Amino acid sequence: MRRKLPLLALAIITVPLAASQPAHVSRLFEVHDHAGAGSEYAAAVAAALEEAYAAFERSGVALAPPCSGPRYTVHVVELAGGEGGFVKLQFNAESGLVKGACIAWVNITKGLGAQQLKHVAYHEVAHIAQAAYYRYEAVVRAYPWYVEASAEGLASALSGVCGWEPYYFSYRLYGYNPYSFSGPSAQCYALSAFYYWVARSGYASPHEALSNSLSGASAVSDWVNEAYVSFLLALARGLEVCGTLYTPSFTDVHLPKGSWTADLKLDGLSAAYFKITTPAPGPILVTAPSGLRSNLLLNKPFRAENTTLLLALANPSLNPVAGTVAVAYTPPFEASLIGGVYDPESGRLAITLKLAFAGRPVEGLVYVNGTPAEASSGYVRAALSVPGWGSYAVAVHYLGETAYVRVRVAQPSAELETATPLYLSGSGRGELVARVRNAGDVAVKLRADAAAPPFLQVTPLEVEAPPGESRISLRFSVVERVEAASGEIRLSFGASAVSLPFSVAPSNLTVVEASYDAEANATTVTALAEPPGVRLTARVPGLSGDAWFRLSTYYVGRASVSLPPPLVNLSAKPLLVAPSWLLLAVNATVSAGGACPAHPAYYRVPVAVNGTPLGTALLRCGVAAVLGAPLNATYGPRASVTLVERSGAALEVLVPLPEVEARVADWLLTDEGSIVRVEVSVRGPCRYVVMGREVANATLVLEEVLGAGDTQLALDTGFKVFALRASPVSLKLEVPPVAPAHAPLKLAVTLRTRASVNASAQLLLNGAPATSVKLLKGAGEEARYELEVRPPGPALYNVTIR
């Protein structure tokens, strides 16, 4: 690419060149030849720069001055890599602001042809102009993409010699965020197509383009972004660059009918292009993600007169957008009846229509039978005048299209749904219900009234009978003594009417029984209505109140009911007592707490004690029901338990603690310690859990083992703690004061203790073991043991036993 076109750049670093005599001097430029290009080439360079300077000046562009002297210093050099030139900018920065911007020098490469030299000269003069518009150092340092793009694009637009613009299309840069490029990259030069369009289309003058692009405080320019989106949308029609039309790549969308959908992903400040082909002019709907811009109307239907449409979708934000794009080609205009009301009295027909154009709700002005109306969200209301019952065509016009809707207006028919005769007592009330059938498409206004006997007060009403089947209810109440009579309901539709006859018969109510459900806290009352001799039920909250008995769509009348409340009495008997808990046999006796009514009364009462269900009592008033169940409970130091039933009934139960005694039955002393057999006596009125065993008025025999030296046994029965001690032990040694030498020494040992003994004792002569003796005796006995020991020789001996 660098070999195809010269790259031109703005430099803000110093490249020192050796001082030389100018090869050519013009009005504004002093050209120095450092590459041996010759005076003729130097003169051509000066002439091209003078032409470019004058062109920018004529277009109203400001240009930065040279840093020294009245002329700009220009160096003809040999630049590598296809570079066309450089401009050296100098400025002072104060608090981030650009002050005193000027041009130190301009470099032009040697060997350029006349057209290339002209384009390079315009490009470098554009950089001279840019220096006059910088206001903030951050923009200069950032070197954003639009620096080279504006210099290249304006150079092509003003010189008529185009450069990098065609590469915008070959690189498909319309699909990329331009801010992803910066500095002197090839893409920045190719983005010059944007500024070429800005200048040539008249979107902005060169002065406006440079000022709005470069004078901001941030490298991200709002003006550039907005203008670039306009450029992307304009590309749908292509861009003519120096006599050649360039276009983006289009996705072909063929719509013989129906719709087309595709996934869409757009980078920030990028666009996608579509060529839509339809078989004939008609409605089009383009649906795209929210926020996108287009050259066509989005998300609303429009009529296309051409069969080929070029669609551009541009993302105006800096962030990527993903979603779905859909294009629909549908029948142009559709209308359907949503509902309406016909007033037979005035002949006015009010209708609501649903309108869709190209599959989307219609918004705006439409004509219904020639009368203007405003459609909103796809719905329009219209009022027509029709002569009466019948079928009518309604014409709706929108955007040159016409849709027809047929509306049927039919007189409703009716029949009485309430069973007749009405059996009523003096407190009867309810509704007279008529079932109405409307075979039309719209509701019909009507007046409902009744010709009723004088003891019935009926409330008339005006209603609308919707299409299909509906019900009309006239409220009535008995206001005088009921007698056998007849009447009729009248449904009036303007001049026509429908009559529905009914009759009335007096009736008496007698309460047959009542049943109270404590869980629901409601009473179900059964009454006999005579006539017609049927049992009716009603529900009353709580235990008393008025029960209304319904028949068909009305209440025959009411009857008062009052039941005595159910009472729950608790009793309990301890069955098993443990040190901290007990098992109780709990009984709940449920009965009515007052005088029973004349009619039978029944109760259903769930019983729960301390949250534990005992069951559900089913009883008749005057008869008690008993529920029983075992119940676990815990108790504390007070040795009592409080039982609470869900109704609030409570019972305190005293815990019968046992009498517990413990005694040592046998204490056996051994060489290893003691084996103790203990008898624990438990006495009380119930069964008890003692040391893991269940007992009732019995004695437990326990055996415990103690270590050597332990003389006390601590015994915890749960109800009482005992400390049992071993019987004292004494040993008496009988020794003669003098014994013959060389003869056995005869000794006697006496053991006294109430404990049993099965152990050994050791005899010591002057502290040295001499012999041992086995001590074996039963409880309570005294034992004597005789033994002989031969001393080692004549001496005085201290004899001990242990």
C-alpha cells in the first residue's frame, strides 16, 4: 500500500536538517534542496504549495504562521517507505491549552509526478491549516484518526486529485469503529472518504470541518461522530470520488412475500447495508435494535413505490450493538372489528377497529366511511348512523389503501334463567336473571324492567348485551306480604321489546338442623322450604346469625339460628414418670355449654392439647363426646404440668414423685477394690423410670465396682442422690512377746468388719515380707486366722500385718 500512494504526515518531533541556501523562493515558501532534486523540482514544489495555500485561503480556512520569518521553510528530501511529506508543528502548552502554534518546516519527498506533487502539497497545507485550529494539547498528543483523514480528504476535495479515498471501500472501513485507528496508519488515510464527502456534499465547509473536528478538548469529538453517522447513511447511495462511484457491500434481501430476518452486529460508529427487492410497490416494515439510525423509516411501516430499496443501518454510539434486523413485506392494509355498541333508540353505531399496515399498528389519520378519525396504537373509534338491524359494510382508508369490515347488528333474544315460580317468604330477595343471546358483532343497548306484583320491588337498569350469550340481573326484594301472583320482565330495544313472564308463590322456612364446625368457625343451617318441599342449606359465620336460603337465583328468605358454644373439659392421669418428663393419659370431654335449640344441633370440634391433636369430637347438642390419648410432657422443680386445649381450656396436673430408698445389700472387699450390691426401693402410685429401668412398687438390685481405696459409692437415681459408705475394717495381730529361737513363730490375726472380704494380707518382720494370709469371710462375721512363720534367726522382731 505504501508503494501505491505517498503517505503524508504531521510531525511534532524535531528532525534536524543541515542549513543550506534555498533552491527556490516564492511569495510564501522557501524551498531547500537536500536530495539533489534540482531547481526545477524546487520551483514546482513551491508552485504547488502556493496553489494549495491559496485554495485553502479562498475556502475560508485559517492557516498557522511560520515559526520564523515571513516564509515557510520547505525541505526537499528523500523519504523512505512511500512517504510523501511531513509538517513540523511547534507550540507552547499552558495548562493543557495550545498557545502560539506555528510551522517549523515542511518536508516534501523528491521524485513526485505533477499530480502526486499537487496532492501532497494540498495535504501538507491542510496540516498547516490544522495547526491553527488546535486548542487543547491532549488532542495533538492523541493524534486521532481524523487528523490524517481530514488532511487527506480536504486535499482531495480541494485539489481535484484524489488519494486514499477508494481504499475506504476496499478496506470496508464502514464496518469498523474509526476510533480503533490512530496516527499515520493506512486506515486513517483511507478514512479521508468521510471528509471528502463532508466538503463535496456541502455538509460543512473546510473551515467548519477543521474547527468542529480539532477545537474540542477530547480526542473523541461529538461533531465528528454525528457527521460520520450522516456519512454512513449517505453511503447507501454511494460516493463519487473524482468521477468514480464507490459503494459499500450490500446484503441482498429478496422478499416475494413474508419477512426476512438476520442477526446483526455493529461496531461503534459503523454501518451495515442491505438491498431490499420486492415484487411490487407496497408496504415495508424494517425492524432493527433500538438506537440505530437509518436512511429509511425504522420500526414503523411505510409504503415503498420502488421495488428496490437501499437500506443503511448505522450505530451512532461508540459501543457495539447486537440484535436482529427484520424486513417485512405484507399486505398493505388490514382492518378488523374489535367491538362496538349499537343504540337502537338513536340508531348510533359506535365501533372500535383494529388497523394494521404492513403488519404494524397504524398511527395517525384514517378515514372511516369517509369520516376522518385518529388511529392510536393500531386502534380507531368511529361513530356511524345505521337504520336498524342488519349487516353493514365499513370502509377504512389509509395511505391510499382501503380495507373493508362487515358489521352485523342483530336484535337479541332472551329467556328467563330464574326458575319460576319464585318461592318467597316475607324476607325474600334476590335477582331475576335473563339469559340473552346476541347473534350480532356488536353489543346492543337495552333497558331491563319488570311488571311485578306490588309486594315485589324491582330495580330497573340499562345495560349492554354483548355479542354471544350474556346474563342480565334485576335485583328485587319483598316489601309486603307475599301472595300467589305473576309478572314479567321486559327487555326493551328501542321500539321493540322481549317479554319474559314469571310467577310467585308464598313459602315458609323451617330450620331442620344446624351443624357447627369449630375449625371453620361456621354453622351450616338446613331449612325446609314449604312449598316447594325442598331442603335448603345456608352458612352462618360463628354460632349465631341470620341464615339466607338460596333457591335458583334468589333467596327464599332468612331464618335466625343460635347455638350454645362447645366446651372442652380436660382430665389427665400420670401413667409413667421419669426424672424430668412423664406420660399422661389425657381425656377431653366435649359438650355444649348451654341450652340446646328446638331443632337438632351438631358439633364438629377438633381437640388439641399443648399443640398435640387428640382427634375430632363429633357430637349432638345434649350429648358429650370423650376423646383420649397418651401425651408426653416435661416438668420442672415444681413437679407440675399445665395442659392447654386449643379452645383455651386448661388443667394443672401434679406429678406424683416416687419414694426412693437405697441400701447396701453387700460390700465385698477384694485386692482390686470393692464390689458393691445395692438395693433401690421405688414406691409410688404409678410406674416410674429409675436408672433406665421401668418399675412400679419394686426393688432394683444394682451392682457397682469401685477401685482400690474407694470407700464411698455415689448413687443418682434421678429422683434422689445417695452416698453409700463401706463398713470400717480392723485387723488385730496376736504375737507372743518371746519365742524360742530356731522354732516357728505362731501368730493369730483377727479381722473385724460388716463387709464381706475376699482378699490377701501380708505379714512383715522388721518391715520385710515374711508370708501372706488369705482373708475370706462373709458379711457381718468376725474371722480369726492362725499362721506360723520361721524367723531367719534369733533377734528382736517388729511384727506387722497389712
